Amino acid sequence: MTSWAVFLLVFWVSPCYPQDIPPRDDVARVARFVANQCGWASMATISSRDPVKGQPFSNTFSVSDGPLGSGTGVPYMYLTRLEISVQDLQVNSQASLSMSLAQTDFCRKHAYDPQSPLCAHVIFSGSVVEVNDTEATVAKNALFLRHPEMADWPSDHDWFFAKMNITQVWVLDYFGGVKTVTPEDYYNAKPYKLHLEFHGL
């Protein structure tokens, strides 16, 4: 009697997140990884209010570029024109947006101080612009998925969806100084590796 061994090869493709930060040499991928992992950012505007008019003014905002593991890289925000930093943006839309893995388990797990460059963080330079139509729907889905409370915020606060229009990306993830990434390289990067797993039966 002849026996036959039948092998079934199964490929399983899965992103590895949140703990698998890309190698530091892949700077654009690191930036995309940080942007996707972070749920909030510090945004610095140029103040339009006395007594600090013309000076940098930093504030905290919830952000999302989409679901964990499959973000677009676009930092979306849900803003109200009643907010002081948004009023700054109406005078001067230029801003910087900082995100750090200090808000995730990554830096805690490795005992990295938030100021340490090993606790990877990115700074986006550019301007904040309102999004409309189809992109507003994309922004809403991205934000309300990660921040479901937003759906219940007061409807009379003149809310709108916005994004950071990125002109430069700055990355600190190791010693030796800041690294820069062009927007094109940033958006073309794939932050998560895909694994192929083989199962034999």
C-alpha cells in the first residue's frame, strides 16, 4: 500500500504592530510608524493673542491617520473655530505637529525617557488646512474610529475636519542628530512589514 503525504502550504500575511518599530535606517518608515501609533500630538502655532502675540504657542490635539496597522500617514484632526490654537491658524495656518512613542508602550517597555532620542518621535512642519467632501469622510472615519468620544461632542461648536499639509518631516529615533524626510518619501513608505507564515499539514 502506497501512502501519500499531502502538504498544504498556507500563506498568512499580517502586519506586525504595535511593538515592531522599523529599523532606524528606514527613516521614512519610522516616521510613518510613529504617526500611525500615536493618538495625540502637540501642535505649535504662532500665537495671535496678546500678550504672547507672535510667539510659539503649543497645545494638545487628538490625531489619527487611520486604523492601527493601516494608516495613510495623513494626520487628521477634528477642530472647532472656538479653540484658541485654531484661531491662531485662521491668522497663520503654518504649524508644527509633534508625536512621540512616549504615549505608547514602546518607550515604557524599554525604559526610555520621553526626551531620549531612543524614544522615537517625529515633528511635522507645514500648514493646517480644512478638508471637505470625500476627504472629510475619510478624516471622520479615521478620527472617530480611534476617538469614538468625538461623535458625542457638542454639535453647536462649529466643528470641522482638518489635516496637516506636510512640507517636511523631522525624525529623532537615535543618537547623532535629527534626520529629515521629504513628504514624498514619507507617503511612499510602508511602516509595517508583512510576514509570510507557512503551515504544513
